[in-house]
Amino acid sequence: MLTDIRASDYLIWGVAGLLYIWDSARLLSARQLLLVEASRGRLSAIFADSPYTISGRILAFCPLFRPYRGAFVAPWGQRWDEPNALDVTLGAIAKLRSSLLPVRVLATWSFMVLFIVGPVLTLKIGPDAAVVYTAICVYWTVLMALLLIWWQRAELGLTPSQATWLSLDLLICPAFLPNLVRKVTAKLPIGIDGAQLLFATASSDVKELFVTRLASRTEGVPDEAMANECGAVDLEAYVANVRAAR
């Protein structure tokens, strides 16, 4: 059987994988931070000391093999807010996360169907039948996702226009479905400085790694560049403040 395997039989799964990876990518400004859910209610940062950039935007990817984890976009390099403002943002994140269980299930299920079940069926029964069976399963999952989005729209913090665009996104390209959790969490507006938010939730090793990368990222950056992006904030003072908060 293995001798009869053709790479072209798996082309559709490769295309679906590329679409999923492309959809999981985020282009961030130089002063934005991607915060990803970690275990036990914590957050971690997708923050490189030497990031890959496209036209001045930083390319970051959500965890590809953990579709059940959300991601939030927050600014960094600004003044830290009062504890009350931080508590409000943490409460909003916690409230959203408490509503995400059905969304996590659908995202994880669709990931397994597209990237595990589909290729296995291709090996067992051939590409044509595998595509048909997988498509039936995926579109039923898309239908359930659409019903969930509109049924839980308020709990998920989605406006009618956001829910509409998200629904169209999934209908047009079901390969985006495994990114459903990230599509929802990315809609949550966050005004708190990302480092302040990270340090309120992250483990000590995550904090240490972030401080190291922050120091490397900001080394040699003139304060004028920071001011243009984030307002009149002294860059050295900001890094010192983050170091002190460890």
C-alpha cells in the first residue's frame, strides 16, 4: 500500500495546512505584543528579540499545534496603569475565557479532522472518498460554529458586524476553522500595557525570558522612535520598570 502513495493525493491537506498557518499569522506593529493563553489561566508572550518583519510589521504566529489556546494583542512601551484598570482588563479576559469551552472544542475537533483524520482516510480509502467524508464533517462543524457564534455572540464580546465577518470567513474557507479561538480572542480590545498584563499572570521563567528579549529588542533604539509609536515614554525607564517588576 505504501508504494502506491502519491504526493498529489495529499495536496489538498497541504493546501489546507498552508491556509491554516497563514490565518494563524499576525502582523503586529513594532509596539504590539501577542499574548497567548498558557496553562492554569496564565499568559505567555510571542516576543522575539530579533523578529522577522514584513514592510515594517512584525510577523508572529499563534501556537500551530494548540488550536484551543487564544491569543490577545496588546500594546507595549507605554506607562503602566493603576491596579484598578489592570483588574478590569484581567476580569474581561477571564470572563471571555470562561465562555470559550464550546469554541475550543470546535476548533480542536476541526484541526483533528483536517490534519489527522483527512490524511489517514486518504491513506486508507483514497483521496476522493477522503475529501468527500472530510468535507461533510468539516461543513457540519462550520454550521455548528456559526450557530455558536450567533448564540453566544454577547458572551464572546462580538459585535453584529464582527460576527458577520467571522461567519463569512469560515464559510468561504473552512481551513480557517481551527483558528476560531484566536479569531474570537483577538477581537477583545486591550489598552493595558502588554508587559504589565503579562507580569500579572505569567510564571517566573516567562517573565525572565521576556525581560531578556525586551532588553535585546530595545537596545540601541532611540527614544524618539518610541515616542513616535507610543507617546512620550522614556525607553530606558520603561525597561527598568519592567525589570523591577519581575
